[in-house]
Amino acid sequence: MQRLFSMFPKGAPGLALALIRVALGLSFAEEHWLAPGAFDQRWMLVGSAIVAAGLCAGLLTPVMCALCVILEVATWTTSSLTWQEIHFCIVLDAIALALLGPGAYSLDGRAFGRRKVIFPADPPGRR
């Protein structure tokens, strides 16, 4: 994961990425769970719930964004509902989040983020 992103920003940019992740996850979940007839199979509902939870937590963000795009395009093309702008917005947000990265306030940032290594000034065995 470290190779995909050059940095995991903290502060205001990290908070903004966390808000984008949560907004994308909630809108994706709302679209798939509350839309009538969007998914008739139970496994598609479970898959969309897993993707939404992964997006909100920042777990494997590029993979979850790719799955979000795939599921949203599948919903968009196979749904009998009329075309809605929310599908297009979710796809664009997922692509933008995949390119920006998860940020420091995520499980990816915790597991794969930058670390500071502090060496002791005088090792105990050298006295």
C-alpha cells in the first residue's frame, strides 16, 4: 500500500479525506440498500455492505474504490430505474478517492503509513 501513495496526510487534508470516505461509503450503502429493486440477490447486498464499511473505515481503499465503481456501474447498467445523477457522482467520487489515497485517519494509514524510527543516543550495550 505504501507504494501506491507517496504520503498519508494528517491535519485538515487527512480529515477531508476521512469525510470523503465516509460520505462515499454512506451514499453507496444508501443507494444499494434503500433503492427499490436495485439488487434482488442477497449476496449483492452483503457485498455492497462490506464495500461501504471498508470505505468508511479506510480499509484497502484502492480495492474498495474499484469494487465500488464496478458495483455502481453494474447497478447503473442493469437497473430498471431511470438514470440518476447519484450513480455518476458515486463513480467519480470513488475514482477520485482511489487516486488521492486514504489519508492518515484510516486503517490503511495506520497499517501502511509512514513511521518514525527513533534510535537511542547511546545503546545500552556500548558502555
